[in-house]
Amino acid sequence: MLATDLTVGALVERDGEFLIVEERVAGQLVLTHPGGHLERAESPEAAAARETLEEAGCEITATELLGVYLWIHPQTRQQFLRLMYVCDLVFEHAEPKLDDGVTAVHWMSADELRRQSLRHRTPIVERATQDFLAGTRAGSDTLNGMQPVQKNVPAMLASASLV
């Protein structure tokens, strides 16, 4: 069995639109919330802020944990455990230098995002957006006792929502 990849994502909403990055993955252009892997000894909130700046040129503050999601790649069976954070936009750089592979940054409504569902990198994009709109939050105590999260993946898997 492959090791579980621990990743973070930032759900940033501004005036009814969501911050979405368009990136090239395996030759396909896909849409996703900014996010990625944690660096050694990095907190999930700091990783979400770093990844959002690198991928979208936006400075954010993670305000609360939206949810813990598990997605299993249908072809490779690789597991991805994603900690999604609701984030406030602090500053949007006018001409950011974006990560390799990122081709564009978009602000999309939930309807626009839903219409593009076949282009979502994973089903977590739709699920997290819908959870946000429904007011669902994981709760501040979800990760209590699991810090550093990099060493507690099995415990987080037990509480993750399968998408």
C-alpha cells in the first residue's frame, strides 16, 4: 500500500467567488483550490498560506478548519488526506510569479465551478465548496492532540470524510 500524502488547501471566498488555480497535471488543465504538501515542521495553516502565495499570488490568513477529506486516486490507488482551511484574503498581488505548472488564477462562483466539475483536480474541490456554502466546519478541536500533523496521519484518516 502506498503512503498517504498529507496536503492542505485554502478555500478563499471574496464577494461570492472562490479563489481557484488552474494547473497542468499529467498533461491536463485542471481546477483546484490553492494548496499542496506541508514542508518539514510546518503547521498546516502556514502551509496553506505559503501554497496560496506561491500558486495564486495571494496572501491569506487561515481562520478555521473546514474539513478533513480523503480522496483515493482511482487509477493509482494513492491516498490523499487534505486539510481544507477557510481563509481570509489579506492581499492580492497584481502580477504574481506563479508556481511551475500553474497556468492561471481565477475567481469563480460556485455555479461556475460546478459547471466545470469535469475539470476539477479531485472531487474535494466540489465537496469543500459545498461544505463551505452549507456552513459546515470541522471544529477547532478536530486536530487537538494530533500535532504535528505530519506524525499523526493514521489518526486523521479515522476522522476524514471520504470523497
